[in-house]
Amino acid sequence: MTEPGQPVGRASEDYTEQLLGRPLELRRRDVSRGAEVSLLSARRFWHALGFPVVDTDDELFTEADRKALAAVAGIVRDGLLDEPTALAMTRAFARSADRLAGWQSQLIAEAVEAHMSAALADESDDADGETRSVPSLETATETAKRLAVLTDRLEPLLVYAWRRHLSATVSRMLADADPEAYGMTKMRSVGFADLVNFTALVRRMSERDLARLVSRFEALSADVITAHGGRLIKTVGDEVLFTTVGAAPAAAIALDLVETMTQDDVLPDVRCGMARGPIISRLGDVFGTTVNRASRLTAVAQAGSVLVDASMARELANLSGFELTGQRRRILRGVGPVTPSLLRRATSAGRRSVSETRAPDPETPEPSRTDA
């Protein structure tokens, strides 16, 4: 990666201008003057992007910074959005872009490091198996080089994906607003899938192996959820949160997640909890009692099982393909009394209604972190 005798400073070349696509030739006053806004407004915009306030007068900005600031200022001047809403919209872009940039950089770095490790293993049998949570200088430099080459090709994909998801979001919003659909509430089936014994895995595995396990869990979960038309709301380490409009797709997702993780040689089993009811959507996340109920049901579910609340069970009881077994009434922290049902795929003998069987729960599993 580095020419013989090349100083470390040259090896870690700054790729800023290549990644930004423009030279750093503007000062902060140039940007604010060019966008026809005050320095204070420019500072608010920069801060909304997630960057610290710049107090120096160095040439740290590009023509793209001026154009972006001018675009936001123009939206406010034209009365399409007020300034607080425009800044909130900027923060939404910034938070998503920050996570996306970190995610993609890590993917490239892992691919580069795997290639380099394989090359070293071919050259020497004495290569140790040391793992690093931080990329080496060679890996970081090669990652920066590759991203600089890929940026222009990836940018259209980013805009395309955003427009597609924006269209899907607007379609859901219009459907929810239809009074003939759900009335005054947004009804959803909400599900959590949680890796079992994740804390023990954290203690046993190296950071790199743990990161690969989490990445595999996220990738497999995303494939299953989207295959059934679900929406992956977020992943938090060992847990994923998803929603669907109907009950049947959510049930199929949960059962497929359990089956997929059970058959995987790397991942531990998962447990799922699901609830159906009104939710609150805010900043790409979902909140409310329905979400809390699904989370608490996940915490008390056995490994490799799916628990659903009464509302979800009633919806599924009228559908073929699912088998429901009533469980004992529980008092869930922060939620109150819930009578869950154990969800399975229907056997050849047919489906059992939730009212037909009230089997006692198996032995209560050890509490997870969500029970704390």
C-alpha cells in the first residue's frame, strides 16, 4: 500500500477533497455571503448537519456547502418550510447520513482487511490471528482510496433509494389517513426479535467476531422482514424491531426469523414478541403501548419461540397456516396484565384457535436485559 521510504504522513493522505468532490477554497463568510444568509443562520445550518461550530477563518468549505445552505435558505424564503422545520429536516438528513457513512466505511474496511489478511496468510504460515477493533493504517488508507473512487458512482444510488423510500412512506401515510381503513389511529403489527444469550457471547468472542455476528444477524433479519413486505424500523445490537400493516405478514416474519436463526451455524437462537394496536411514528421510529407490549413479550419468550398478545392472536385465529396456544396471564413491567399466546406454524392436523387450548407456560426463562 505504501511506497518504500514513503513517510507515514503521505501514506495517510487526506482524501477530504476527493470525497467532497470540490476543493476546500471558501471561508465561512464566503459561504454565508454567497448564500445570502447571516453568519448566525449559516452556523445554525452547519450545527444541524451535526458538525461543531467553526470559529476559524480558514478555507474549510466548498462550493457544495454554499449551494446546500442556499437551497435551505431558499426553501425558507419561498415559504415552503419555516426555519425550525427546515433545520429539523436538515438534522434528519444528517443523522441518517452519519450512520450510513459509518456503516458503508466499515463494510469497505472489513472487506479490505479480509483481503489483506488472506494475502498475509498465503505469504507466511506464522501470521498470528490477532484481531483489531480499529482498522490498521494500511486498511484505513486503502478504504479511503476505494471510497474516493466509489463516491460518484454511489451518489445516484443514494438519491434513488431516498426517493423510493419517500414514495413508500407517503403511500403509507395516505393509507393511514383514510378514515375507512383505521379511523383515527395508525394500526400496526409490531415485532421484536432478540438474540438469546447475547451477553454470554459478548464475553467469549473477540470484538471483530462479535461485529461479524451482529452484521450477519442484521442482514438475515432484513432479508426476512423485507421479503414479507415488513418494515425494519431499527436494529440495536442483538435486537431488531419491525412493523407490518397486517397481522399475517408479521406472523410469517417472526416464524421465519426463528427458523432462519435456528438453522444458521453461526447465530444463536432468537425469541420474538409481537403485539397489534395503535402506534406513534416519530423521526423514523415507533413508540407507544403496543411497542412496549411487544418488547416485554420478547423478554419473557423462550428461545426459538414467538409470543403474541391477545389482539394479534384474535387477528391470526381467523387465518389458516398458524397455530395458537394460549398461555397463562402475566403482569409485564410497565405494561400490566397480558394473556399471550404461543405462535407456531399450523400442523397437518389443522389450526387450533386460541380459545381451544390454555396450556400452562413452560418454565419461565431467565430475565433478559429488557426485563430489568
